[in-house]
Amino acid sequence: MTFSVRAGLAALFALSLLADAPLPAQAGACTLDDADREWIQGALDDWDHASREILRLEARPLPWMVFIDTACAWHVAPDARGDADLAATLALAGAPLRFQGGTAEVRGVAHGGEVRLPGGQRVPAVPLSFAAPYGDAGAAFFVMGMPAVWKRDPRHAADPGLAWLIRAVFVHEMTHTRQVGSVDRRIDALAARVPDPESLNDDVIQTRFDSVPGFRAAIDAERDLLYRAAAEPDPARRRALAAQALAGARERRARWFAGADGVYAELEDVFLGMEGAAQWAAYKVALRHAGPDADPATVLTRFRRGGTFWSQDYGMALFLTLDVLLPDWQARTFAAEPASVFALLQEAVR
């Protein structure tokens, strides 16, 4: 499972857009019950901790968030300026939620198995989670299935780690809401240089080069060196392992990202930065939920879930390594013009 979306072109995670059908009529009042309120409040508390203590981000209001339940969609901090038509369909669903010393309004609307999102997109009420831009002001929204939606899917119902996984996914995608503006600008500038810009997503490198002989082995070797560097207690050895990974990346990128494929070097940098930082934050939250006695290596192995997707797994290895070598990488990664992850790694190994 991937934790991301096509951030640059605002396409949806793990599904295609549905037909532009009318909104289903509200079948009855949607009132947030105590259990769902507690879960959403806990998720907001996780994001408060992650944004302040883990990512060290400046305080900002919450984005428009849509939580999809089995019968209703809960809209937290909806903004009528971004989508007045959708906002007009929402009704107060209970008392406000808390966030960073203030409150966030929560409204609800019934759905008939299909949920309208800010900007006009519609998605089915299935396990999903993604962030995307909407409107003309560069705002981002966030959407996520509630635990009950995930649990009714046979693929997830028996997963013993589902509770912490959903919370980690939440923080991952909320991190993307702070990246959408800068990533969108960079992707827009690069899209014309790829053969199929409509399919441009965070797995673009894997899609293009997975079948190229030698490429996957190089990626795996670099990634493994970075994970070893992040876990290495000796500072000199840690730096040496990271430097070896960087040398491998330089050789790989010089060999395969040449000529017409040169654009993939820039795309790799964008998506490793985007996905890696979000995965790192999500892992930190998963580790926090695992409790003080949890073994970080065991939690990391479970969190990686096989390392299927390059941008997430390699990206997290990069940021685990940067975090032990380069103080204050967060400010540069979340700047208006984010620093290159490989430039940061080069600085870290000096």
C-alpha cells in the first residue's frame, strides 16, 4: 500500500475520479458520536505534536479535512471561501474540536457511498487517505477514511497493526498539506518534459526504471546503506555509510538520468523529499504510539511493510539518516523552495 497521491497534478490516491454525478441527498442528520469524536480529536492531537515537535513547523490553521465514515462525512475546519457549494450542504455535527489552543468546527453530511470533496472531486467511501490542492489560492485539503471504513475492508480487517497504521497515515498525509504549494510549483515546471504528464505521480521513478537492468539493485543498495547509517551508533562509521550511499546515488543518477531522462533526476529529488519527510514523521508518530518500551527497530520493520514503494522507503531512509547527521533539516525541507535531499545529504556527510 502506498501512503501518497499524485501531489503535482492533484490526482487521487489509489483510485480514479468518479463521474461528475449530483451529490446524494442527505438522508438524515449526521451527529458525531463520542467514539468518533475521540478518534478525530486524537488524530488532531497527533498532528499538533508532529507539526510542532517532530517537523518543527510554524503554526498554521488546519486545512479543510474530510473524514469519511460509513454513513456520513465529517468536515473539520471547512472553508466556504474555497468551495461555497459544498460548504452549503454541511450541517453542524456537534461541539468544536480542539487544536493548538483554539477550536475547529466540525460539520457533517450523509453520503450514499460517494463523497464530494473540496474542489468538486468525488470518491467512494473506501479506505483511502490523501492530500491535494484545490481552488485558486494554493490551499490544500485532506481526506481520510475513518477506522470503521478501513475495518469493513477484508484487506485490512484482520491487520493487528491497523490502529497505529491509520494514525501514521493521517500524519503522513497531513504533512503533505504543508508541502502541496512548493511541490505543485516544481511538478508543474517539470510536467512538460515527461512523456505522459497525466500519469505523473510519486512512483514515477519506479514506474520508469523498475525494469531497467541494474537500476533496482542500485536503489536497494543505496537505501540499505542509508538505513544502516541511521542505525549506526558510531558517528564516524555513520557518516562513512551515508557517504557511500551518496556516492552510489551520484553514480546511478549520472548513468541513468541522462539526455531525455535527465528530468527524472529532478523528479526523484522532489518525490523523495516529499514522501521521505512525510514517512519519517509518520514513523515517529507510530513509534510514539508503540509506547516507551517498544523497540524502534521492530517498529520500523513493521512500519516499512516490505518497502514496496521506492519513494516512501528510500525517502524515509534518507530522512532517518539526515535526522542523525544534520540538525535543523526541517526548516530547509519545508522552506518555500525546499532544499534538494541529495544536497542535504552531501552537507551531512562532510
